[in-house]
Amino acid sequence: MSEELRLRIVSGIVMAAVVLVATARALKMNGGVAKKDLSEPNVDAVRAGSVNLKRHIENVKKFGITPKLHGQLRKRFQKGFEAG
């Protein structure tokens, strides 16, 4: 959870929306790829890194905000989010 989100929670500011941005590079890094290898394609690392993204989405859901997925995220993850 970001420091900005923590600050908003502690200060009592009501959030109407949250924007999460996930790049393939960030997903690969969270999937265990070394920084020097991030420019190489690595589908398994993107899948492994998506666990981190899903955790952020679950945290957003705790505040009553329903995630709206766009682009490839919708195609790849919508079924999993609907299930639970």
C-alpha cells in the first residue's frame, strides 16, 4: 500500500476512485526478474508479478471501490476477479 493511500486513510479523506498503473516491466520485476533482464520477454515473470497487482486490487476492494479493468488486464484477469 502506498504512503499516499495510507495518508488518505488516516486523514479520513473519502476516496471515490483509485488508479492503479501496472507496466509489464513492473510486473516482471515483482515476478523476480533482475533489473538488467527486464527488457527481455518473460511471460512467466509477468504472471508471477500479477500476484502483487491482484493484492493491490484486493486492498482497493476493501474500501468499497470496484475495480474496472482495461485493455489486456480485462482480457487476462476479469474471470479471476469475478470469481473472487
